[in-house]
Amino acid sequence: MRTFPDSDGTEWTASVRELAGPDYKGRYFLVLTGANGEEAELIDVRWNAERTARRTLETIGETELRRRLRSAVGRGPAQDLQT
């Protein structure tokens, strides 16, 4: 997990969530959670292994995290991942 401020100074946490199912390719995806409890899922940002996902989050820049957050929030509510 990694915390970062958005453009308004609100703290967000970037983390990884696993998508259950028989397919292991791209099983882990990006989840952004705000200090106010708001959550944004980016299911198109995926990794095959949790270790790789965590390493990416440790090294990604705050500017890129804020860009991903703007993208996720602009999309609206997350879609049902099970369909």
C-alpha cells in the first residue's frame, strides 16, 4: 500500500485487490481509497502477481497516482467485477 495526497490535499491509499476466478492473468488490480472512505477501482490497471503489483506501487510517482485517481473518479461508480 502507498499513501499520497490528491490535488486538494486529501490523503488517498493506493492498494491492490485480487479478482477471484479461474483466470490468473491480470488477477490483481489497482484500488484507490480516500481518507473519507470513498473508493475507486481501476480494473484496467492489472498485474499477474501481487508481488509485482506491490513493487509497482512502491516505485510509481505521486503525479502518476493522482492522474490515475482523476481517471478513476471521472468514470463514476465501479462496475460489477463478477460479470
